Amino acid sequence: MSHRNSQESPGARDNGRPAGPDETKLSTDVRVWKISKVNSKSAPYQLRWVVAGKVKTASFATVPLAESRRADLWKAMRRGEAFDTETGLPESELRAAAAKANARPDPRWWDFSREYMAARWRTAAAKTREGIADSLATVAVAMMGDGTKAPTPEEVRRAVRWAVVPAHKDDEPPEDIAAACAWLATHSLRLSSLSDPKVVREVHYRLSFKLDDAPAAGDTYKRRRRGFNTAMQYAIEAGYIEENPLARIKRNTAQGDDRVDPRVLVNATQGGSLLTAVSYVGSINRNRGRRLVAFFACQLYAGLRPAEAVGLRRADCSLPAKGWGTLTLRETRPVSGRRWTDSGQRHDKRGLKSRESGADRPVPIPPLLVALLQAHIEEFGTAADGRLFPNERGGVLGTSSYWRVWQEARPFALPPDKAGSLLARRPYDLRHTCITNWLNAGVPPAEVARRAGNSPEVIHRRYEGCIDGHEELNNRKIEQAMGWID
């Protein structure tokens, strides 16, 4: 015995509209039969129904299961739903199945962070990997979710920075972050939560501030936001989200916060005094400072970045007996940490910043620096691979090594009020001094940018507050142009 849908209109919908392309597979000509028993040990109870003359069956282990399914079909018939002639399913179930099949995947931030880092790892430099990990870990604090026994923000950051390293995929986390890893794996928010304005504001706050709620430096914020933006671009391409949730949010801060502070710059006398002081550091302990005088001089007189000076080789140096020489820069040795490099060493070996692989950058150097480099090579030689500034064991010179020498030298070279100031607080301030000196000497910004390895736009933005002494010269140029003077 069967029950039949009273609205029989095969091939057309019962709402009076012509059948669309998919509607030709739908029919309201449906009959549902009673449960019958078949010869099967696992599913002996069979439900049969007919859609537009096509018999459909489904078998069940128990009578209640079969009756429940029969009731579902019967209710769909009573609602006047059309059934699919191929699958035998009511239209409501077809829509639900299609929605499920087309549903956008929605991973948790924890899983997404690991997936994204794995996708970027092969093509990213060690420093870039570390920067991405920092961005993902920073945002993870905002995407923690709720729950009891939640980890601290610092534990969240350490857990994410460990977990995103692809080599750790199948490893058990260290004991001190194991609980945080387990918690984040089940409680971190899903990417869809970034559609919530409250969550987006919290993400932006974490990018803008440190864990102690102090404002992050401008460069730190830009680096973190850049890492988050590239992660969101990947999420869009993967179909997880439709747009970057931070696209319309700007940091409420003054523009140009990456400009060089003129207070860090040294004059010629101070620069010379600092190099002399460096030579006295560790004089009893294997000339710790003397072997770094030329290293710091490369930054003060040639504008090298510290990582470029670390990678400088004898073959890169043209050091004539008289006149100007040339340093042809080809590689850098930035410090990234063992977990981020392919070699497992703390220092990555990379090409020049913002240059194509294999590109070089010739930098003219004054006779003073030529003499300092000649004296350095004569006294200390080079490393086995030709590097001018190895550490005392011949390895790669570490940041901590030259940083300690610099901090010891400053009190020797500067009076107490200057030693406690911003003046040359970092070795990198020597590079800022060199670039500023070039600009104040009247070297065109484009040439300064070429020597420094920056774009003219960066030179203009970062150093415009440091250029001094040109007002009178520029006034005379204006007077000549206006015909006020001969």
C-alpha cells in the first residue's frame, strides 16, 4: 500500500512558474510505500518510494529508523514539495545538501596560522618567516576565544610562534606551552569571527600595542599589519573570507612616525671619538673592540646596514693606495634564529634588501675608510670564506657581540649627559648619520638612495627632518631665479 502526493505535475513546479534548467528534474508525482522486510542481516527493513515512475529505496537496521525516514518523506509530500527524480530527495533536502556542499570552510585561527605559514615557508626569507610568525602570534591574542583555564597572552604568543614552524607539525609541544597549544587548538576563534566589528577592533589593538599596553613602535606596527594583510590575502584566495577585515581601519597616529630622530645623529668629532673608544673595548680580552673599528666605520662612512657589513668579503672591496675606493655589496647576513632558517644556523644568508636575487650595489668609500679597511685586513686578516668581520672563532659575527662592544664604547667616548641620551644609542644610528651627511653635502637624493639601497621616496620621508644648512644657499637660488641679484 502506498500514499501518493495529490499534486501530480511531473517536470514542473506546483507554483505555476515554468520549469528552470534544474527544475526539469523535479516532480510532485510521488508515492511512498510501507516498510517491507528484505533478506539482509545489517539492514533488513526497506523503505520504497516512487518519484515520477522511478523507484527509490533505502534500507535501515531497525523499524523505528525506517519509520522516521518515511515520516520525513511524508511531511515533505504534505507540504507540496517536489522531489528530485534522480536522487529521490525532497527539494528542501536538496537545498540543504547543496548549501552544505558549498559551505565556506571556516578554520580556527590556530589551524589557519599553521596552514598559512606552511604555504609561505619555502619562498620566504628567515627574517620574513619570523616577521609572519610575530604577526600571527600577535593576532592570536585577539583571537583566543573564551573558556576556563585560558593561557596568558605571553603563553599564547610563544605557543603560536612554536606551532607555526612546519618542522614542528608532528612534534609534541614543549612542556611549558603544551597546555596553551591544546587550549588554542579547541578554543581559538574561527576566521568567520573577523566579520564581527568587536573582534576586528581587538585585532587592530593588538597589532598597535605591546602586551603591556604600551604603543608599539611605528615600524613594528607596520610590519605586523603587513604580515596580517598578506595572511588575509591568502585567506581570500583560499575561500575562507571575502575581504580583508582591516581594509578600512587606519591607525590613529601621526604620519611619518618612521622618520629619523635628529637626536641620534653624531657630528664628525663624535663619530671619530666613538670609533676610537671602540678600539679600547676589551683590549685585555683578545682585542674585542679593535677588530670592530672598521666594521662600525663601514656604517658611519659608507652607510652600510650592519647585516651588510657582516657579509662583506675581501673580494667585494676595491682599496686603492690613494683616493676613493668601492665596496660592491652582494649579500647580507641577518640574524633570524635557528628555527627560522633552512640551514639551522642563527644567521641567514640572503641577497641585498629590496633587490633582485644576484644583484649587487657598488658604494664609493672615502680615503679614510679605505685606510681603516686596509689596516684591519693587515692586522686581522679574513675568515676562511673571505669575510672581513668574523667573530673571534671565525664564525659569523653576531648581533649581541657587536652590540655589547658598542654599549661599552659609548661611555668612553661621550660625556655623561650625552651617554645617557639618544645620541648614537644603536649602531644603526651610524648609518643614519652617514645618509644625513650625504644629503647635507648636496648629493642628489636619487644618488643617496642608490648608495644606501633605499628608494628615493624612503630617503625623502625618513630624512627630511635631518637636512640642515641649505637655507641660505636655497635663498640665493631663489633670488637669482627672480632676477633680484646678478
